[in-house]
Amino acid sequence: MSNQDDPKSAQQPPPPVVVDVDDKSTAGAGTGFGVAGVLRRWRREDMIRKGSVALRAIALLFSVLSFIIMASNKHGGWMNFDNYEEYRYVLAIAILSTLYTGLQSLKQVHQLLTRRGLVDERTSALVDFFGDQIIAYLLISSASSAVPMTDRMREGSDNLFTDSSAAAISMSFLAFLALALSAMVSGYKLSTQSYI
């Protein structure tokens, strides 16, 4: 006799499928669905928020240092930063960068503490992305315009004025690096926005 004719075998359900939830090698793991995927996304978004605040705070620190060092670079005679338009440009961009990064840092700290933004999230992402890029480009532009002047002065005499100028230029460059990284983070945040 065959199994098809046996009444007992026709009435038995198939054996249950056992799924090992601890096994990470299954095909469904890593697809981002379920509780684990949501938790990973929350952790990633929280890390991005905190990293963005840290980058802007670092940019603020270096911008303020560049501003203070260049503004106090007055040593009399030809050793005043006012006499050179390249150094005035570094100072102007350092002031602009200080204002921008200070306001952005305050905005982001407010968002972290209250979990609410001051403006719409999409508008904020656009302002962050374009603002970071514009200020970063201005910082590198000001630093690169002042480097040749400082190098020429250092060939003639290496003194406190040229050292202070070099320090302010270095701080502007470091602020540029922090804002360039912040622009990358802002670009990622902008790319993950839904526009529906």
C-alpha cells in the first residue's frame, strides 16, 4: 500500500518550521526590518546628531581662535594686520564663520535638548548643507589668500607678527576642515529627507 491510501498520513499536518532567532546568518537578517533595524537606525541618527554638534563646536572654537589671534595682531608700524588686505579678509571671514557656527551650534543644542527644531526639518537641512559649504569655501579662500603674503614676510624676517599671522591662518584652515566634514554630514542628512 502507498501512503496516499493511508488515512492517518493524510490527516497529519506538516512539521512546524523552527527559526533560530539568535542565528545572524539567515537571509532575512540585516535587511533593516523589525525592531533591530529600527534600533540601529535610531542609534545612527543619534550619533549623526551628536557628531554634527561636535563638528560645529570644533569649527566654532577654531573660528574664534582665528578671529582673536588676527584681531590682536597689531605690533606697530608695518606689523599691523590692518595694513594688509589679505589679513583683513582672514579676519572678516573668521568673524562670519564665528557667527554662523555659533548660531548653528545653539540651534543644534536646542534641538538635542527639546527634541524640536526651530524651523522645518527640510528647510533646516538645506540651510545646514549650503551654509556649511559656503562658509567652508570662504574659510579656505581666506587662508589660501594670506599664506603667500606670510611666506614672503617670513623669508625677510621671522617675528611675532608673522608667527601670529601663521597661527590665525592655521586656525582658519582647521575651522575649514571641521566645516567641510560638517557639510558632508549635512549632505547625508539632506539625502535622507523624504520629499513626499
